[in-house]
Amino acid sequence: MVNMRKYRRKYSLTDKYHRNLETGLVLSGGGAKGAYQAGVIKGLLKMGIKFDLVTGSSIGAFNAVLLAEFIKKGLSSREIGDGMEEAWMKVDNFLTLNWSGFLNNFFNPCKISSIFSNKIVKAVLNSYIPVKRRFSDYRDCQLSVTGTNLNRKKLRIFDYNSDIAVIEAVLGSMAFPVAFPAVNIEGDNYIDGGALCNAPLREAIMWGTSDIYVVFLSPLDQIEDGYEDGKVHPQYSALEVIAEFIDMAFGQLLYGDLHRTEQLNGLIKLLNQYESSLPAGFLAEMRKLYGLKHHNNSKMISINKIAPAQELDPPGIGGFNNKKVIEELIKKGERDSRQLFKKRK
């Protein structure tokens, strides 16, 4: 049995604010394909879904922080959807070469920090989010993002209890290896949160949400079984190799989390079924062991999966400069979110 105590998420003991978190949104990494998530968010908001928590890794962290910020500012569902699309239209020069790094290390290329600069995405975030914004500021919709600590070689979750500037944490979560520079936070270097946790589903569960929407950026059958794309690849560039490798890791990590969620549902079902015949205190100990908090945890965890039927274009970190493709991805995400509700009827 896996000990989940160390994964529990709790509010600071010094904070008087507390409420139950019911509905969560989980956003994975996937480069320019993240525009699909913006469309899904638009669609879900139109359907009347209200989120208590949003978690994200990499490009998912970008979408997650925008959603949390717009909700904090009291924007309507329509205004939030328009704001998400507007932000994506601003990243048209996302892949800006790191010229200063190349010039300063022309004779020592091993010291070049990254191929591209993160100045554009930082400018976009600064245009929406105050520099001094902290995670604890997000109360109507809490925010959690992942980061990979290179120095300590471990995953870090930036959440309600983190006294870190939100923009810095999101930039760290988006620091795709080699492509973008690592971000220094409290003396440690952080890279793409998706390297160790591409879709923080476990984070949403540990906060106690029981109705969770998970947005995939690859077809579900591809994540589970792998696929043959039918394309000829005579040679991969260095960035393509990294992108393909991380995409594979992303899929396996997320599929593992989904499997563990099914096991957790089974545990909750058994606890509810045999509650009357179990020794006193047993249920409380089991819930404590698995970090189930903030509601009575008698509910099964509902996982609502939203995914494209076919591989999204553009792949990986490419395509940020193609506004037409970005617009199509947003529209597709919105259509696919509506399909989820049609299947329920």
C-alpha cells in the first residue's frame, strides 16, 4: 500500500480562510497544443461549470494561472473565455532566439542557457497578472502548478501554501529543457514541471476535489496503447527528440495517475460499503493515510476526460507563431468540451 500522507495538501494554520473544494480542472503540458485547453475552458464555462481549483504543468500552468486570475477579478464566463483567447493571440513571437546568450558565449557554447528566451511569455503574463501576486491570493479558484527542481532533483508543487511570486513559479513550470532557460527560485533552478508531473491530477485529489475535469492534449488511445503516426521521419532535430521523449513521459505519468485514481475510487467504495462493520476509528485512519481532506470523502471521485479524437497540430513547442492554427485549436477544444455533455444526456 502506498503511503500518501506526504502528499496531503492543507491550508496554512495561520490562515483563517477555509472552504470545501469540490470541482477541479487539471491541465497538462504540451507546448502550442495548449491552445486546445483554452478552448476547453471556454466551453466548460459556457456550460456553467465553476472551478474551485485549477492545477497545471508547463503550458497547462500558463492556462491555469490566467483562469485563476480572471476568476479572481470577477470576470464573467464570456469575458474569461475571450481573455484566454486574447492571451494566446499575444504569444505570436513565443519562440524568440536567445541572442544575448549566443553572443555572450560565442566561444563557449556549453554555457548557453537556452535556445530561446522567455521574455515574450513573461511579458504576456505581466500584462494580466500583478508582479506581487501570490498563490494565497487565489481563493475563489485556487491555483497549483508544478516545477522540477534541478538542484534537488525533485518535484515541487507551488500552491496555496507557497510564498512565491506566481509569475516566477509559472515561468519555471514552463521552462522546457534546452528550449527555455531555467528559472531561479529561492536559489534553486527550476525547469518544466511536466518532466516529473505533467498533469497534476494527484494534486487535485489531495485537495479534496471530487469532480475533476482532466484535459488531455493527445488522444486517449494513444496515451494508453501508443500509436503509429504513419509519417516518415528521416531525421529528428535535437528539439524534436526532446519533445517526443517528454511527450511519451507525459502520457505515461498521466495514465499512471488515472489508474491510481481508479484504485482510490475502489477504496472509497469499499469503505462506504463496510462502514458499519469496521472498527471504530478505522475510517478516519484510512482517510488520513490517503490524505483525503476537506469533505466527508464518501463520494466517489468523478474523472471527466476531455481529449481530441486525433493528434493535434502543431506538435510540441512548434506552432506558437501560427495564429490560424491556434484559433483552430481553441475552437476544437470548445467543441470537444460540448461533446462531453452530449454524451451524458
